[in-house]
Amino acid sequence: MKLIRDTWLILHRQMTLLLRGPAWLITGVLQPVLYLVLFGPLLKTALDARSTAEAYRTFVPGLLVMLVVFGALFAGFALIGEERAGVLERCRVTPVSRQALLLGRCLREVISLLFQATVIVLLALPFGLSVGIGELLLVYLVLTLVALAMSALSYAAALRLRSEDALGPVLNAVTQPVLLLSGILLPITAATAPVWLLMLSRANPASWTVDAVRSLFAGEYADPRVWWTLALLAVLAVAALAWTGRMFARDVH
């Protein structure tokens, strides 16, 4: 019960800070909106889709995954700023759970990213995108697990590096190949990619995530890839939270 109460207190504080300066919410959703409006209309021809709606059912899932991965992985910058401002130092003299310090921050990322994802879905509806409520809820579950895992790993990197100058290049070096090999903008298939690129893509967990979300937008919730991906992401999220939680307990004591 103490962990739940402390997590709520940290989450409440983090959400208050976020709502006082909502610029991050606006700038975070701006790039996906530009992709949606300026790049999306080109996809019907590029994908040889039968309709614009079919093209957006392929494009929007990748856009949502890109939004969550990028948004969550760069959460560590805020932690470095808090450490420099002495926030973590002051936490050392409080009885709040060290696990809650992490969970509250990760949940803040989940809430803000799901809000941005909802904006993207709503803006895509006039272009013909359609998705069932049940499938959309499963999509949100996938995105939640991704956000928890990626934000926890970002905080772990921030605690290790303790410098924005070091964290930025590391995250860019990781995210660029992962996202390019996930088929976010265009699906990577045997018909469109050389064998070596296809094999690298299939070894990328982000590719499984994009495929699972696309299956859900297509109404194929019974696709085994959906449930395998959910299981994989659940394990990854728990492992990332446990590892980073130990770092918080050691560094903020």
C-alpha cells in the first residue's frame, strides 16, 4: 500500500509540473501530426493501397509506435535536469519509496504519450481510418508497455551518464537503427526489401510491435503476433522497471 500511495504522490506532482508547462505535450505531438498530414497522403500510391483508409491503417500504427518510442526514450533528459536542480538530493531525506520515484515518473510518460496517441488517432479519422474500441484498447495496452519499458531504460541511462551531452548521442545511436528496421513508415516485406534487411528487421522487437499494432488496426486481434508481442513487452517492461528501480534505490538513498 505504501508503494501505491507514494507512486500516486509522485505521479500527481509530475502531472502538475507537466500541466503547468504543456509545451512538451504540444511539441511532442507536432512531428507525428506533420507526418500524418504531409506524408500520409502520399502512401496510397507508394503502398499500392486500394484506398486512403487502407494506407492509413498501415501508416498510423507505425506513427504511434514511433511517437511512444521517441517520447519515452528521451524522458531521461528531465531526470538529469532534476538532479542538477537538487530535486533528487532532496528526495534522499524523504521517506518516499525509491521504487515510487521511478514508477510515478514512468506513469507520467505513459499518460502524456497516450494523450498524444489519442490526438493522432482522432486526426486520422477524417482520412478514413477506422478501428474498433476493443482493438484500440489493446493498442493502448501495447503502447503502455512500450512506454514503461523505454522510459525506465531512459532513466537508467540518465542515472549512468548524468549528462545531456552524453545521453543525446547514445539515444540517437540506438533509436535510429531500431526505428528504421521496424518498418514504421513503410512495411519491410520480402517484396520490398533485400533478404539481409528483412532478416535484420525480423530480429528487431520494434518490428514485432509495429506488426502487432497494424494487425489490431486491421481488426485481427486473434493474430498470434499480437499476443506474443504483448507477452514479450510485458516481460521487457517488468525487467526494465526492476533494473532501473534498483538503480534508483542505490543512487537515491
